[in-house]
Amino acid sequence: MKYFMGLDNGGTATKAALFDIHGKEIGSYGISTESIKPRPGFVERDMEEMWLANARVIQGALIKTGVQASDVICLGISGHGKGLYLWGKDDRPLRPGIISTDNRAYQYMNDWRNDGTEEKAFQYSCQHVMACQPVALLAWLRDNEPENYKNIKYVFECKDYVRFRLTGKAMAEITDYSGSGLMNLHTGQYDDTLLELFGIEEIRDALPPLVRATDLCGTITRIAAMQTGLEEGTPVIGGMFDINACAIAAGVTDPESICMIAGTWSINEYLRRTPILDGKAQMNSLFCLPEYYLIEESSPTSAGNFEWFIQQLLPEFSEKAKRMQSNVYDAVDQWVEALPPKTYVPIFLPFLMGSNVHPNAKGCFIGISYNHTRKHLVRAVFEGITFCHRYHLEKLLQTRETAPRRIRLAGGAARAEVWAQMFADVMNIPVETVEAHETGALGCAIACAAAVGEYKDIEEAVRNMTRISAPIMPIPENVQVYNKKYEVYKKILESLDGIWDDMQGLSEEKF
């Protein structure tokens, strides 16, 4: 038998899944991702612990499925974009990795927008600067941790660091690095002008060689084989940014569909043969299909907020579900389904980890009443997250000449029928979901199948390995209700815009 393994390093979980050549998910194994929050706005990860977590989920997937390591013919890795993972000149992790929900460098982003640096950089990168991009984090490191800055051997993105630990080879896969602010999207190469504009030209030699998603980038080393249970010599491909992997798993190989991913981040994207150069799109990057650019609107405002709600406000409910061996998410979905869309619930702003309206915006419930229960708050969380996706969608639609035929939905919302219906109603566009549970890992498996010649290219692998649900159609009466709620959501955003800097000041104040 032949199997492909996909690794998915997200913001809240690390997972490994095995697929056969037809895209059937044989099984998966995952563990929660541990993060370190030393200060408000700082979100980090122990890089050694992160590597051991990847080794553990690989072992767990092999044991759980009973698949022999010798039958795993290729491995691919996806991971969250942005953030920063540094390897030191002493051949050890230089410092804790920085996750994409980190906001420490927000002032650099603001300064570059105000002094014209971003406008100059856009001519090369085709991107608006984000606080969590490597360029902003490296500038912060230069000014706040100069010793660490001087000792950088390799600048890695999340999944590229994991691949380095598996193979011992330092490489930079383009779907991730093209969103880093370090690359010229017109040439597809690193650009010294960008490094100079951001004042980080010293790290030029620390940028690994660029590779593509389906390139063979080494094999499992003897040490990695001992730690993971895989066979030494198993091929490892470049892999891809997780939003590329989910799009591929969702069968998005042309511009007809919008892909939405409701994970830690609210990802909203589509494919285009040329980048958007008028500044209307937040992010252009290179897609894993070389003829396309990925046009993206995103922020850390999606289902990660729901995870926080479960952990912090429903702890005893979660414990009870564990004891009864039931699924807490299924039960909560039933809560939401029991309250019809017209039910008055608070407006929730899903800004616990960041925002798409202001760099210092915070999460909140607006309009809580005495009769509201946690069930009402859960529906508010679902609605607020979905409204935030719509806010991004409206910006994306301004960059398209034609309306999308469908939304392909992945992530936590795609696994809940009531939430998928809400997406269809709020967007007023048919929604389709993917049968596979681990879409990021499936995208990597598809790339593996193309890389080893099982299929001639990614498109053929998608046709043979992806299974899409029947469309979920918008319900007209629900569309009307959500349109009214969404208008209130937007008014709240406008009314609060002037206070977020003051709130940030309170969070940094030393009383």
C-alpha cells in the first residue's frame, strides 16, 4: 500500500494525517499547541517543544492507523504563515518562535505606513505590511534583542523550520516566504531593496534557498527517524503555507471560487493570474500553482475565538463531555441551532488575538442583557466570527470583475452544519465543504502525490483526491436577518475606532 502523510502546524493544534492515493483519510493524530504569552500582545512557542510535538503526532498517526512506516512514501508539511522561527549560529533554536497572532511589532507597521516606507515596499512586495510579518518582527528584534539579531543563522517560517528538523536541510518554500515582506513578487526572489527599506539588510545571508511546494527537499534523517517512527530516507517535499494547502484540499484550482478558512485566522482568498496592484487587496502572494497569485484578506479573528470561549467560559461543560466521551463541539452546535437567527443576541467582536479594523482593537460583547445565557453568547460568537469573514469578503469582491460561483469552506466552521449554513446566509453565496477532516494535511498529501509522480500534477491529484459536499444554499429569510445584524456590527466597529489606542495604553500601563 502507498500512503502520504501531511503535517499541519496551526496556531492552536499540531496534527498529522495519513491519506491513500485516492485521498481517503486513513486516520489522524493531533495535540494542542502550547503558546507562551510573556506580555500583552506577545505570543510565542518553545521551538524545541514544537519539534517534539511534531515528532509525537507523526508517531501517534502511525500507531493509531496501524500504517507501516515503510508504506509512507512521502511527507509534506503545512503551517501557519507569518510569525518568525529563528535558528542560531550555535545550531540551536535562537529564541522562542513567534506565532502569527503576535502583535508586538504593531508600531513598526504604523510607522512604515505613516512615513511612506510601506508604499515604497509595495512596489516590490505587492503587500501591505502586517505586524506579524517577518520584516516587522525582525526590525523589532534588531532594536530590542540585538544579540539575538546578530546570531541568526536561518530565518524560518513555521513549516520550514519543521522540515529542517526532519531533513537537516534549510530551505524556504515560496508560498510562505512570498507573504513575508522579504520577496519581490514580480521576480519571485528575495529583494535587497526590501531589506534596505525595512532596515534589516544584515539578515540577507540567513535567508534559505527558495523552493516550490512539490520540490523534493531532502529525506528523513536517521535522528528524525528515531524520533518520529518514520523510515530514514523517506522523501519530504517543500509543502506549503496552510492557506494554500486548505485551498488545494478544497479543490480551488481556478478563480471561480472563494476559499474561506475558519481556523485561528479568518482566511478569505481566491486565485488570480495577476496581482492586485492598486492597494485594494491586503495581501498578494505566490500560490502553489505557479500560474496563479493568491489574493488574500485575513486576520486572526476566526474560530480561535470560539476555542477561547470553550476553554475559558465552558470549562466544566468540556470536562463533563470528556467524562461521558461525547463531543463538546457537537453539543454546542446544538445550542446554536436551538436559537433561530432572529434571536436577539449580543454583537461579538472576534478580536481576542488581533483585528482587521485597528491594530489595537480588543474582543468584546456589545449588548448583553440580563436574560442572556451562555447559549446566547455562543451564537453571538458564531455570528461575530462569520461577520468578520464577510467584512473581509466585501473587500475581496471589490478586486474582482465577476462574482464568485461558490465559497469553499474549510476549518472548524466547515465541520458544523449550523455554522456552514450561517456562512451561506451571511455571505448570500452557496457554500461547499470538504469531506476530509484535516484539510491542511490533505493539501500536503495532494502535493506529495504530484511530487512522487502518482499523478502528473497538482490539478490531476486534486481531481482524484478531493471530495466536495453538495452546495448549502442561502435561506432568503435568514439572509435578511443577518444583513440587519451585520449593519449593526459595522456601526459598532466605526463607533469604537477612536478608543482602541486608549485601551492599548491601559494594557501597557504600569499602575
